[in-house]
Amino acid sequence: MLSERIQVAETAAIPDFEISGSLVRTARLRDEWYCDVDAPAPLIEHCRRLGNIDLFTFWQRLPNTEPVHDFPMEWDAIAVLPITTFEHWYKHQINNKTRNLIVKAKKKGVVVRQVAFDEALVNGITRLFNETPIRQERPFIHYGKTADTIRREFSRFLFREEILGAYLDDELIGFSMIADAGRYAMLGQIISMVQHRDKSPTNALIAEAIARCAERGFRWLNYALWPIGSLRDFKKHNGFECVRLPRYYVPLTPRGHMALKLKLHRTAADLLPESTVMRLKAVRSQFYAFRYRQR
């Protein structure tokens, strides 16, 4: 299994950083889902040398949920499925409704199999991405992309990814990517065609992903962050649980210290009550539905 550990030695290779924010510039490891920060000092010093960075943030990965560093800390919530066997998941970790959807997909002719990243897959993904400009009630970031763009963007991490395709009569109607993060697997991109939603291809993809993870000996499957709304319900119904991980913030400038004190490093969605966020999302959904209906 793949994994990467950030070592204490000053001579260790420094990984890539991702810097976000304009008022408060925050740096984090670009591949933080795959990296264990055992000793953050070299990374902090590297950020200081880069300059123009107010905060450096890092977290502890699964299964290390108990804080071990003496830095300002908050909790990040991620969606995690504990894995023993596929049979245990199917019989004990999901409800009858979800099991029925998996059976339904099979009866409707949906077949899920491991696939190679070839031209047929790229063309299938291109058609899938360009099916609709709106997904999850907001503009879809991959809509309008060409096959060349998809080939370039989705081939970068094949060294650690396995691709599953959901097919109906040899037509790709959904796909997912399972990434090897060392101690756990990550369910990366997972998406299905809206026109075939009645055939439950996404449920079939998740079921096959869990079967593959169990075969490969992964103890956990991560499905990104723990959301709110219907996506949270979907993850719950498929056996995923909320796990909280320590996230640390290291202020590097006076502005960074002030940002932490005033919580300026958090987004508005982080600070608002969930009920308020849901109302705002409903308004956003209505706006985009109207906007794209006018086109």
C-alpha cells in the first residue's frame, strides 16, 4: 500500500503546498490526505522562508484521532466506513432500502467492473461530465471539459488509483476512483449519469468499491468530508460514519494570529448554523435552476 511520511530531517524532500485565501493566506500540503506529518517543524520553517503566508495548517490522518501536537487546534469531520468484510457491510452496515437499490441496479442491467484508463473510458467520462451543467444544485466544475483536458487531469494520480466503471449495455453510465492512501482507501471521484439515476448506478459503484477494499485489506474507506443535507443522508445510508480528526493551525504572521483569534480562517459555512446554511443552499439552488432554464 502507498503512503508517505514527512520526516523530521531538514534534508527531507519538502512536498508541494497549496496556498489559499487573499486576506489570510493559508498553506497546507497539497496531498495531505496521503501524508503523515510526524514532525511539523521543517514544514513550518519552510513556510516561513517562503514568506507571504499567514497560517500553516495540517491534520492527523486516520486512525490517529487523538491530538498529539501543541498547536491551536480545531476538528475536521470526515466520512469513514469501517471495513471488515463485504458480507458484514451488506448485512449489518446498511439498511434494507440501500440493499434494495443495489439489487435494483443489478436487475436493471448495471454491471460494475474494473477498467483501464484508455480512450474509451476518457470518451465515456467526457460524455458523462457534459450531460448537465448542474450537479448537487450548483454549477458542475467539470462541465464543458474536452477529452484532452479530462485525459490530462485524470491521469495524474493513476499510480495510486483504481478505476471502476458502471456500464449499461456497454455504455459508461458512472465511474469511481479508489485511491490507496496507505492505512485506508479513499473514494475519490464518483459520479453517475442523471438520466440513469433510476437504475442506482452510484449504489452499485459503492458496493463494488467496498468489495475491492475488503479484498485488498483496507480497514477504512474514506468518502471525503462529512457533509450536510441529502449527501450526508446518502453517506449514512451506505454505512459511512462521521469521524473527527485534529486539524492544527500555526500562525506565522501577526495577521495569522489575528485571523485565528477572530476565526477569519474559517468559511462562512463553517460558522453559520446548519439550518441557515441549508436555507442559503436552497436559495442558491433556485437561482441556478432559474439561470440555466433561461439558457
